[in-house]
Amino acid sequence: MSNFSPYEPKSENDDELDNMTKFEIFKSHVLKNPWIWILCVANVFVYIVRIGVDNWAPLYVTEQLHFGMSDAVNTIFYFEMGALLGSLSWGYISDLLNGRRAIVAVFCLILTAFAVLGYRYATSVTMVNVSLFALGSLIFGPQLLIGISLVGFAPKKSIAVVNGLSGTFGYLFGDSTAKVVLAKIADPKSAGISVGSLHLHGWNDVFVVFYGALIIGFLLLLVVAYGEEMKIRNEIKEEKLVA
């Protein structure tokens, strides 16, 4: 079986894994597993959108939409309430689809793009809060489902390490980008940042970063969705052969 196989190691390999050290399992089934790395990188871009919206929403509505302080503070409440709904719903929906986590995450990111659009062009407190509620419920879908999807691509003995790796990627790269890089882009007193010939400065370019992150996350999770579909179909074939 090649390293790019989407299938979880089969139960008949348990004896082999029992004879391997934890480092050997980590090296052969985690470090050399491209599906795990794709999911870890996708998690970074999901984090950029999630933390970027959550962290900077009060400042954005204050500076750009001239909301009062109480309305600005309430943006976090609506985002988190949406997050609660999303966290409770999307895993269940993916279960109904026989474990197709990645394709549900892809669907969430597509809808997130529309919610970001609503947030960007909102002109009232109600429109902003509705958009933020939608954003919270949608962006937490991929974040939750990436963690669950990782389980299907790694041996059970390495699940804790794999989830830790994904979380580290998210916090180390996604969280820092959302807090540090977006701050430099949004701050009117800052010079912004340059990426090659592209110069990013101002709130409009913050949304450019959001859409860039959504597109990259979408493409990466679409690849994973293909791997999951192959895995699920393979399992169905095996069940039919056993029956």
C-alpha cells in the first residue's frame, strides 16, 4: 500500500503496530502520511478565518461601521452562539452521510464565503449580527470536522499525536497569522504587508486574506474529500465481500 493511500490501517496490521515503538508508528503512519499533512495545513487556513473574524469583529464594526461600544461587544456573543450551534450540528450531519467529514467541511466553507460577503457589506447592526452568527456556525464546522477526519487516516495508537499536530499547526500558523498579520494589514497607522508584488493594507484587504484562506482551505479539503470517498467505498466493498 502506498503512502498516499486514503485507507486507514486495517485491523490485521494491529500485530505489526504492537511490535513498533511509538516513534516508529509516528514516523511511518504520521510523518509519511500526506493526508494528515493536508488536513493540518487546511486547519491553518480555517483558523485564519475563524480567529480573524472572532478577534477583530469589535474593532472592525467600530472603525468601519461606527457602531457603539455595546453593539461592538455583542458581535462576539452572536459569533460564539453560532459557533455553539455549528459545533453541535456538523458532526451529526457528517455521521448521517456515513462519515463524509471533508465534503461537509467543503460545503461549510462555500457557505462561509457568502457569510463573509454579508459581513463585509452589512450596513446595520442586525445584518452584522446575523452574518456573524452564520459565520460562527459555519466556520466551526470545518474546524471540528478536520479533527474527526484525521482519525480516519491514522492508526488508533497515533490519534492523540495526530490531533495534537493539527492543533499545533492551527495555533502556531493560523492563530498567529490572524492576530499579527491581520493586525498589520488592518491598522491604518501601519504600513501594511507586502506579499511579492501584492501590497495589503486596510480592512478591505483583510477580507481579501479571508477569501484567499477560504479558497485554499476549500481546495485542500476537496482533495481530502476524494480520499475519504475512496476509503468509504472500499469499506462498503469489503463489507459486501464478507457478507
